[in-house]
Amino acid sequence: MEKQEYLDLYYQMVLIRLVEEEAAQLYQQGKIGGFLHLYIGQEAVSTGLISARKPQDRVITAYRDHGVAINCGLSANEVLAELLGKATGASKGKGGSMHMADVKKNFWGGHAIVGAPLPLAAGLALGDQYQKTDGVTICMFGDGATNIGYFHEAVNLSKVWNLPVLWVCENNQYGMGTTVDRASAVSEIRQKAEGYGIPNRRVEDGMNILDVRQAALEAIEHIRSGKGPYFLEIITYRFRGHSMGDPERYRKSEEVHCWQEEEDPIGIYHKTLIDKGITSAAELDELETRAAAEVKAAVEFAENSPE
């Protein structure tokens, strides 16, 4: 990548973090209703994945979708306005937190039903195959979604029909409040792809954006060459609760604090950029200041927009 590409990825990660932190405050103030699932801690996953796609590649995800929306090119204005139920939002204020979408940007939305993106992704990929395009569908879902019927039906057919789809399990180690090992019969989610003969890989450090990006580039190249679906399991961790109403009684505060201190994806990437001599701390500070100003302006835009 060129220097500017590295910096753009950093900016996107910081922008996601600040938008989510602002969303949490707006929720607590009663300005956002319904459910709110924050992406804080998982920024390296969607940023790395989506940086590897081409414009013709589709993206579809689950309900933790604000960060994915930003990576796909939606503005902080559109995201925050949607959260506040405003007409200027990504879905005209009618979808809310879990239903961000912009098909013009090939972002086919967040989906509130667990596992819902999977059969839809198979359909999107079938459409590209039928029209003989070289588009790849990137389908993101949580570890909890791999235990239900939608998952097995969609993944099975993707191999039967050799569909151009990249299955991406964001394994943040908890399905709501249940640890993976209490709900899944296998220790590694990627093993479920083995049963359908799908090539797969586990990205152990999903907090490192460059590791995620490299794995995504290789997987997408595999799919675009006509070899059929590929499955990535990306190990990550959410720093906040499952949603804003989560009392978090299922994990110790020491565990969360350890991840926040030692595995912050933004901090890891910040150090990498400086250690590699790609940029300076001062330049990254400038990006953070610019992102903060963008989010502040977006909040004003959203609050002043029509219902």
C-alpha cells in the first residue's frame, strides 16, 4: 500500500471508535431508542476486510453494523442521523441501528435476525454467478450464528453451487452472554467449514488490521479465480457489552480491561505505523483531531435533521 492508504485505514478505525462512543452517550441521553450494538474493539476486522474488496464486491453483515457501514463509505452524518431516527439517515431514519444499508455502495445492510445475512449472501453470490460478473460477496456474522440452521443451509449450498462468497465469522468469543465453548461442539469455528469441503483459515490476531487485510486479500483472490467459497474465522473481542442493556455478568472486568490495555486494535496499528516508519505520532494525532471534528459536526447534523 501507499502511505495514504495506511493513513486512510487508521482514520477509518478512529472514526468508527469515536462514532460508537458518541452513540453510547446519545443512547444514555435517551436520544437513541431500541437496541444498540457497539463495534468498539472489533474495528480492525471490518476495516481490514473491506479494504481488500473491489467496488463490485458486495458486503452484508449482522446487527453490529455501524463500523461496517463507515468502512463501506457511509458518512458519520448518515450513521448518526440513522441512529437518531432522522430523515437524513442511511435508511431515512426508518431502520435504526441494526439496518444500515446503501446498495449504491454495494453495502447490502445490517440485519437484526441472527444468521439472516447468510442465506441472503448466498443469493447475492448466486446472482453474480448467474450474470457472470467477477464480484465476490463478503458475508460477516458472529460466532453465535454458526449454531443455527441458516448457517448450515447457506454454507452447504455455497459449496454445492461453487458460489463466489467469502464467509467471515467474527469470533468475539461470546454469543450474547454465552462463551463459544458452551454453545459450539467444535473448538474452532472454521472447523464447521471443513464439513462442507470449504477451504478455511483462522486469523488468530483479529486485532491486527494488517493480518486481517492480508487474509482477506488471499481469500478474495481464491474466490475470484473461480475456486468457489472460502471461510475465514477472525478472532476478535468486543470491549463493550453485547448491547447497551447488557449487565455483563458473564465475564470478569479484569478480562475486559486486559484486552483493552493490551489488544486495542487502534493502539496496535498506531504502534505498527510508527515502528515501520510509515508516519509519525504527530501525523496520527492530526488524523485523530480531524476525526473528532467530523464526529462533532455529525452529531450537530443529526440532531438538527428532520425526524
